[in-house]
Amino acid sequence: MTTTSSTSDVIKTTGLRKSFGEQVVLKDISFSLREKENLVVLGKSGSGKSVLIKCIVRLLVPDSGQIEVFGNDITSLDSEALNAMRKRIGFLFQSAALYDSMSVRQNLEFPLRRVKKMKDRKLITQKVEEVLLNVNLEDAIDKMPSQLSGGMKKRIGLARTLIMDPEIILYDEPTTGLDPISSIEICELINEIQKKYKSASIIITHDHNVVKITSTRLLMLREGVIHAEGKYEELKNSDDKWVQSFLN
Amino acid sequence: MVLTTTGRMEVHPKSPHGATALIRKSTVRVSKKITAGKEKSSSFLLALGDGTYFTWKILKEIFKLRIPWGEFIRQCYLVGNKSLSLVMATGFIMGLVLTIQSRPILVEFGAESWLPGMVGISLLREMGPVITALIFAGKVGSGIGAELGSMKVTEQIDAMEVSGARPFNYLVVSRVLACTLMVPVLVIFADVIGLLGSYLGVNIKGDSNLILFFSRALDPIAFSDLFPALFKCFLFGAAIGAVSCYKGYYASSGTESVGRAANSAVVASSLMIFIIDALAVQFTDILFNG
């Protein structure tokens, strides 16, 4: 266990490298996520954005480099410590990844019963209703995932993430496949959640709305390396043509 | 080079250039085959290693008594209930057909009275366990392979993993244990229903009462028949559960892989059933018959 990172850094990666066979997806990625900030990671499809956040929760194991989460090197944790760490991190998948054999209620109850080992039925119901209220979907409680629209699925996925009271939330393309109105609603929801839960977030996207509405700071990935980093306003006025083409 | 009847220019094997080209071609072909063979054998060994590690992980969870009881009971109900009607129908037909087909030859030798005992031994020792396990592999094994494969492809397993819900324990251990327990139970059902089918078969051309039939069917059956048969049922169940979970849990991405996982779960489970059966017969023979 190491505690080398700055106290305000909740995630810090150093020299992160990940390849699949011959294809090197991430080359020497170093960045940090500070407390209570929304870090938006922008880049073309296939630039390694999703791979980056999957490495952070060790769904993928990096080839080399260090990932510190709350000061602990996640690559060297044993399975118990890793599980304990994962309980502090929420992950919203691109497809929302709702358990399709369970209703919305069961989807939300599952992490409470299985991970938090909560037994009190009243307390569980109260918690489920509270998170559903936070994502404005109280009426969907008894629906099955197949009965929900794409935007609703994302909201329920987010509710399932929030029910664990995470300190860090990782969003993998939260607005992909949504219409512009739903997309803006999700962005506003991300901001509301950040204020309410005081969580730090990494948001993977190539949606301009997400960048404009949610970002505290931007990280632009190009061909596996960090091409640009800074605030939206700073990068928008950058002379770099590639950055310009993305942000304007 | 020569012009062939099809009008294509080909290397003449007897020309010096042709011979060299042919040797080179053959060498390339042989080396390609060797490489392919090497790849096949290394992927087989990798799969074997993965499978062994997967089984070790299951056993570790079970011995540490990390059993998701709620999900295990739910799976017992699902896999048992799902297969019960099919297993009973098959068992009944199996007993009936075996009796009808065996009867003429036994009549010919004047051994018609041996019919219930013969059917009883066949059903209890071999046909009941193997046929039930094969049906279970087809019905439940494919379902587990497809379900877990689909969960893998749609990132549901990853979602459980990142929330710290230990999906291996929740999804795999519960299903393997449920299969291990439910196959013997289903085999017992299939055996009893099979004997009832046989009783019907006997009564098509003869006249026997139920109590007499059952006492004649069960009379020649000893402990050495029952114990190995029941023991191998547990092994069949464990193998079907483990193989099906393995195929689904490690399905690659893409919807095509869900079908492939379901299909290979059935094929690999069926193969395992026959291998276990062959080994069980050998061990039983050594243990009980010297």
C-alpha cells in the first residue's frame, strides 16, 4: 500500500500502459482525479477511453504503470481488498448493464443485500425509493429492464450506482444512444448527483453537451496518449487543430 | 511450367525448377500444418488449464462455505422444476420401450419372469443416470451457458464485479451446487417413473400386479448397484454445472458467442458425462467385482 499521492487526489495514474496483443491502446498515461471534480475524458472511438476506466477498477489489468485509488495501488491489491475498494467506486456502463432477469426494484436491492449485507426490508425499500427519486423514476420501480427506454435504463443504472453511496463515479459514455433532450437531462443529473453526493467523477464521452455541461476539467486522449489537458474554456481557445476540431 | 487441360499454367513436377517449387510448397504446407497443430494443442492445453483453475475456484468457495444460500435454493427450484416433466416423460418412455423390446427375446428363452429385474438393473445402474444427465445437459446446461454468456456480453457480470458483488460466487457456485444436487434427485424420479413405464409394458401383453412387479424389479438390485449409480449422478451434475458455467462465464464478446456458449456447454457436458460414466464403470468393477 502506498500513500504517495496528494491528499486531494482520489485517483492517480502513473505511466499506465495497456495493449491487446500487438495493439497498444494506452501508452504512458499519467493523470489525477481530484476530490469533487468532474473529469471528462474525450477522444475518438477506439482511443482507449473505456479501457482506461476499466483499468481503474481492475476489470482490465494494465501491462505496466501504477493506479492509485485513495492512495492504494489497485494493481497490487488482493481480492478482498479489491472488493472493499470497489464498494467505494460506482461504475455506470455504456449499456447500463441492468440485470435483465430482475425488476428495477430487484436491480436496486441486489447490491444492498449482496454487497452491503442489509437485511432490514423497510430500510432497503426506503433506500431504493430515495435513489429512484434522485433519478426521477419513482414510477418504474416494478418494471422489468426490457420495458424501459434507453434513457430510463441509464437512469436506473445510475440509481444502482448511487445506492452504494460511492465516493467516485465512473461514467462510460453516459449519453450514447440518447436523443439530445435525454442527453442534456442525463448531464444535468450528473451535475446534481455530484453536488448532492459530493463525489468525484470520470466521464468518458465524445458528446459535446457532456463536455460543456458537466466538465470541471478535460482530458483529451489521442492514439493512446494524453494530447491535451485543461479546463473547457482554455482548451476551446487552443491553437491545436485537433483540439479545435473536437471542441468547436 | 506446362499448360494443363484446364488452360492453367502449372509447375511441372519433373522440371528442376518445378521440383524445387514443389518441395518449397510442400515444406510451407507442412510447416503451416505444424503451426496450426501447435496452436490447436496449445489452445487445448490453455483451455484445460483454465478449466482446472475454474474448478479449483469453485471447490475453494465451497470448502470455505461461501455458499449463496438464497440463490442456491432458487437455482435448485429452477433447474429441478424446469427439467422434471421432461425427465419424467423420458423415464416413462425409456422403461416402456425397454420392456417392449426386451420381452420377445426373453420369451424365446422362457425367461419372461426376469423382465422386471432386467429392466430394473438397466434403469437404475445405467440408463436412468446417463439418459437423465444427457437430458439435463441439453435443457439446463444450454440454459446456463446462454444465460451467463448473455450476462457476460451485456456487461452484467462486469457490473456485478465492479460493485464488489463477487459474481463468481453468486452465479457459478450456486448453479454448480444446484446441478450437483438436482441431477440425483431427477434420476430417482426418472427411475421410479421408468419402472412404472416398464410395468405398463409388461401389462400390455401380460398380467402382473404393481407390488409383485416392483418386488421382482428391485429384488436383484444390491448396494453395489445403487451406490455407484447414485454417486456418479452427483459427478454428472457437478460436471454439467461446472462445464456450462465455464462456457457461459468466459464467453467472448458478441451475440454470436452466446449461441456458441450454449452449444458448447451441451457438447462438452455430454462428453464429460460419457467420460465420467466410463471411469465410474471401471472403478465400480474394480471395487465391487475385484
